[in-house]
Amino acid sequence: MLPPEAPLAMPAQSLTQFARTERRAWAAPQLAHAPWLARSIVFGGAPIINVLFAMTVSPPKTAPSMLWYLGIVLASVGAGMVLYFRPHS
């Protein structure tokens, strides 16, 4: 047997209207991190680390071409640029 239904009052949600007075406060502001840090790690560092680890575990039969090295350098430069040109709050 189920308990009786008890509907909750839901707040009105809108994607076009935003009132700063209704904004919720951070529960733990000291634990908040900047989004640029996560972006630079995920989109820049993780693929580089993944490729280097995969090549260590299972080395290729032939040496990588110069384009492979160029790709690693460009990905590293891109990750560095994300870190350098991050938005300052």
C-alpha cells in the first residue's frame, strides 16, 4: 500500500529571466574551482598523457612520424595557452 500523495511546491523556472536576488548562495565557496583549470586538463593534458602512456605500455612497431610529434607539441601549446590566457575574476 502506498502512502497518500503529497505534492511539493515547485519553483517557477525560466531560461529567459534571471533575478540575481533569487540566486542561491554557494554551499562551500572555498571548494569551488575555476572552470579554466578543468578545461585545460581535460582538453589539453589528458590526451597527451593518454597517448604517452599507451605508447609506453604498447610501443609502436615503427617510430612515429614528425606529424605525430608536431601534434603533441601543438596540443601542449594549446593547453599552455588556455592556462596563460585564462579569464581573471
